[in-house]
Amino acid sequence: MTQETFTFQAEVGKLLNIVARSLYSHKEVFLRELISNGSDACDKLRYAALTDKKMAAIAGETYQIDLTIEKKKKTLTVSDNGIGMSRDDLNELLGTIAKSGTQAFAEQLSGDKDADMSLIGQFGVGFYSAFMVADKVEVRTRRAGEDKSWLWESDGKGTYTIEESDRATCGTDIIMHLSAKEKEFLEPERIRNVVKTYSDHVGVPVNMVNGDDIETLNSASALWVRDKKDITADQYKEFYHHVAHAFDEPWLTMHNSVEGVLSYKSLLFIPTMQPFDLFNPERKANIKLYVNRVFITDDCDELVPSYMRFLRGVIDSEDISLNISREMLQRDPMLAKIRKGVIKRVLGELKKKADKKPEEFATFWASFGPVIKEGLYEDFENRDKILEICRFRTTENDGLSTLADYAERMKDGQDSIYFITGENEESVARSPQLEGFRAKGIEVLLLTDPIDDFWMQSVTEFQEKSFKSVTRAGGDLDSMGKDAKEGGDGADKKDDTPGMDGLVALIKVALGDAVKDVRSSSRLTDSAVCLVADDGDMDMNLERILKQHKQAGFESATPRILELNPKHPLVSKLADAAAESTEANPVIDDAAHMLLDQARILEGESPLDPTAFARRVSQIMEKGLSL
Ligand code: ADP
Ligand code: MG
């Protein structure tokens, strides 16, 4: 077959450019990327050979990666005897950005070097990094089990070619024609150093071939089976980069060996940076499962719960059957046991950090707190343990608080843990709902993750104290705090302000179905009005979130209760007017609508009827100005 020319998918071209420019100060990482791909390819063939007799016959006795230096040709070649690639693979894997992660990456590239560099840090760029050092890259490859081999070739400038080739056995050679200024990668010392630094943990031998000299450069034993005390922090870090395809520092490294009825080793990491797709609903954990050092799968949902999907790393067990299909594997009872062990370990380590290193824990919490909180409704068994590591911002305390801290600070007569939910801390802290609580020094949890509205539905109490939204708790205020009055319930309470009852009645008539009820309330100190949810009605913020996500059934809003502050001058003036006459009054009618719209705006909603709202504002301004 003759040579065919193809054009890179548009994003690839852009990616190649930016990678070459931004990563240049760390250009030696290309070698780590290619070695990592070679080792993945060996893992894949090793697994295929276990489950497929035909593959077993094709696979070599041993696996290895060779780095061949040819000074005269100015080439450095990375070869592996792994699974190889078919012609379709070449087009799909090297010609397009098929992986969703890389696609998202390309979309986020801005062209600004510093910003892109930190993005690259999060994603890793794999194969394309070869173009940082090479003018031309050839990929000679043969897929295990196929009778044809292929040569892919490109200068990384927009097109590539594919033609038939003559590789006798399965595997891949990546031949880099080094550009004139990258001759350093023909020096054995340089190669030795790079491999030691970045790829020592790779489980297959990495050999340097220089003329007749052959030298194995790495330890070639799986890192997780080595003794903890023989592993340096840098080695852990590089391994993390390798398994997680990440470039940040691991925030936490957990290396453990469990012996007993079930034995397994685990080397797990928690990243520092939040991955860009953490909240993608399809996103899964990224743990590689090995059986006796043989890679089985990195797509096993059963290993860790989705509320720990930020975990990266490896679990290796001798007690899982090697020859079972992936479908059977999902039902292996051993997996459930490992999962239990992992959850316990991770929650235990997080608790330790949270108690002993609160500042470090705060960075974890900022990145992954919202994910951990999903466990509050997904993992009933561990709910209490999860609650122990949850941290909260509150109205009365700078920094993060535990629920136990909050409980200790509760006021005499306070039976509930109060919270308010909303989009962000600023808007929540401004809410008029908090005024009464502030006035009495009663602490309120400020919850600003969308997930908070959901777990609050299922976690009803902590240390026998119920959780209560401030939008429903106005009545509690009277019986609590330093200036607590005798008994009574704040809302609906008879007030001293004469005319309040009449005003409430007139406003009710004016607003009709737009509100569920109107009442005088003690929860407000500064604002004239606020909206609250009736007992049993959906919390306002939750309704807003559901509406944003276009959940069926939440298109129209639940009518709310409008509360009036009898101490506010505007309200008391209106009450005076109402006291004079109980007849319908156009001034009160307009005021009723404007008060409702005001309350809605404070909640982050828009006025019910913006045209009418604008008209009323204009009229009032006109009156005010003509005085
Ligand atoms: P990643 O390794 O993160 O998937 P890369 O850009 O490094 O991304 O590689 C893209 C894909 O190309 C790999 O997932 C793999 O399927 C294929 N590939 C790359 N190098 C090899 C190789 N040496 N042998 C077999 N397949 C390879
Ligand atoms: Mg790779």
C-alpha cells in the first residue's frame, strides 16, 4: 500500500504548538511520557495474554523498553514489545484528540504561556511531547494479533502520513529525529539521569542501548511492593505523576499493606489540585487494579465510592482471580472488602490531618470537600465519620469549624443547628434572614456548595441536635439568646405597632397568590422585609438549584411567605396609614408589590413583573423629586 497523508484534527495542531512552547523548560519530560506509554502497552499485552490463548502465544517471555541512541543518525528511539497499534489506532490515538480529557484541555488553552503551563501541569500531554525535541517523529508499530505493521510519520506541523511497514513482532518504536539543539538527548549520561529521575518506578526494565552497550537504567520493580523505608518522597511523587497522569504534587500519599484473610497492597494518592472534570457526572475514580503485579483494569467502579473519586493510585491483591472477565470481576466479593478497607483508611487519614494539621486540611477541603460531602447521603454506614471531617464557615467564627465546635458554642435554649444555603459566602452573609440571628449572637453555618442542599435533606441531626434552615426558623429566635423574651413564637405574633394587623391584611389582599402568606416577624432588624419558606415547603436555594438544572416539576416557583419588620420606619409608616382606614388603599397596594419585589431581589431573584416594578419606582421617584 502506498503512503497516505492525513491532517491532524484542528485541536492537535494547536496543542502541539503550545506544548512545544510552554513545556520547553522541562522538555526532558518527553522521555517520561514515552516510557510511560511503553509500560502501559506492556501492561495491556500482559493482561491480554492472560485471558486469551492466542495472545499468550504472541506475547514475548518478558517485557522491556529499549532506549536506543544512534548518534550518527541523530535519533533516539523508544521501543516496547507491548500491545502495539493498528492502523485505526494510529489515526484515532495519534491523529485526533480522542480522549475527553485532552479535548477539554485543548479547549481551555488560551495562548498565554503561564496560564497554559499550569493547565499542562494538570493534564499531561503524553505522546505529543516528543515534538518538543524532534523535528520529525516516526512510529513503527504492529498490533498484537495482526499481520500488518505500520509506519506513522509527522513533523508535527499539521499533517501526518501512514504507510505499511515491516516490523516483525508486536510492539512499537517511537523514532525521534532530534532537532539540532537537542543533541543532549544523544548523551548516555543525560538519558540515565532523566530515567532515574522520572521513571525509576516503571515496572518493566528500561534499557539504554548505545552501540553494543546495554544498560538497565531503572529498578524495574513495582514501587508499591517495595518497602516504604526504601522509597523517597521524590519517587512517590514521580510514581503519582505516572499513575495519575497528573503533574501536581500529591497532597497525601498512603502506602499500605494489608495482611490477613484478604491481603492486598495499596498505594493511593490525593492530588493537591482539583481536576477540571471533578464534577462531570460520568467521572469515575482512577485506581488501577493489579493482581500479583499484573495490571487488570483502571475502570472498576467497585473499588472506591464515587465520593472518593479524587483518589489516584494502585491496588494490588493476590486474592482476586486472574482469569475472570471484567464483568465477573465487578461481582467479586473481594472487591467489596477492599473497598471497605480503602474507605476506612482514607477517612482515618483525613481525620488525622484534619485534627492535627488544620491548615493543610483546609487546602484539601477547598478542593474536595464538596465531593466528600456526597458521601453524607451516599454512604450511610460511614456518615458519622464523614461528618467528623466536614468543615464549615459560620457567621460567628473566622476560618473553618467542625460541627462539634459549633455545638459547643450553642446558646442556652438553642436546640437546633442553624444553617443558610446559597450561591456564595458573600451573598449568603448579606441575607436579611440572618439579621435576627446576628442580633442575638446565634451562630449560623454558611453553606455555599450546591451539594449542601442535598445532604441536608437526608442528614437530619448531629449529636441529637436537628439541622434547621434559618428560612424556617424565625420563630425559634424569641426563645433564645441574651434578649430572649418570654415564650411565644416570633412570626404571627401580636405586635405593639398599632395598625400592623390591618397592614398585614391589606398586603395579603394586594398580593393575592403571589405569596403564600404575609406576617409580621421578629427575625429582621435592619431590612424591611424578607421571604421565607413555609414549614414543609422546599428550601428556596434548593428550588433555585433544581430550576437551574432544569429538573422537571420545578419550572414554577413555590409561593413564599413575606415577612414584615414592624420596627422598620417604612413598615411602621404604612401601618399608621393602615390604622387610619381599612379600605383598600392604592398607596399600600403599590407598596405591597414593591416590598415583595425588594424581598425577591434580596434573594437573588428578579421582580415578578419588571415593567410594573420600573413603573412604580419611577412614580415614587417623581413624587420624591417634586417635593
Ligand atoms: P495517554 O497515555 O494519557 O493515554 P498519550 O498521548 O501518551 O496519552 O497516548 C495516547 C494513546 O496512544 C495511548 O492511550 C495509547 O492508546 C496510544 N499509545 C501511545 N503510545 C503507545 C505505545 N507505545 N504502544 C501502544 N499504544 C500507544
Ligand atoms: Mg501517555
